Amino acid sequence: MSSSCQHLLAALKECLLQSDCVMKHGHLPSECLKQYPHELPERCLSLRQATFDCKRNMLDMRKRFRGNTSGIVVPPPETGRTSPSS
């Protein structure tokens, strides 16, 4: 797999390992994804979707020339900044 999706996959693994499905109920992370998705936090489900989109975009010929943007994390805008006055 290309390195463009590695950080998403690592974040998904970490999220799954820290979820209640694994920690409290003792299920395997793969079981939590397939059989118990309702027990996963929203962050894990979002990371799962982002990982899926990233892998799918690696196969999309239109995305190959532009680059895979599914794995790019955009920082939130800074607050407290004033707009330039005219």
C-alpha cells in the first residue's frame, strides 16, 4: 500500500484499540469493525470511512495525476484573527 494512507490506517488501529468494544468487551478490532460497528465511537467510524476513501482513490485514474487528497489533514482555521479592513 502506498504511504499516503498509512497515517489514516495507523490512526484507525489506535482508535480501535482504545475503543470500549476492544477494551471492555474483549473483542478483536476486526470483529468490532465487522460485527459491532454500533459500539465504536464516531471518530473510529470516520477514520474507517476516510481509510476506505483513501484506498479507493489510489485506484482512481483521475486521482493519480492530481494526487490522493483523501489522506490529507487540513488544520482548522485560526480563531481571533480580524479581517483586513478597507
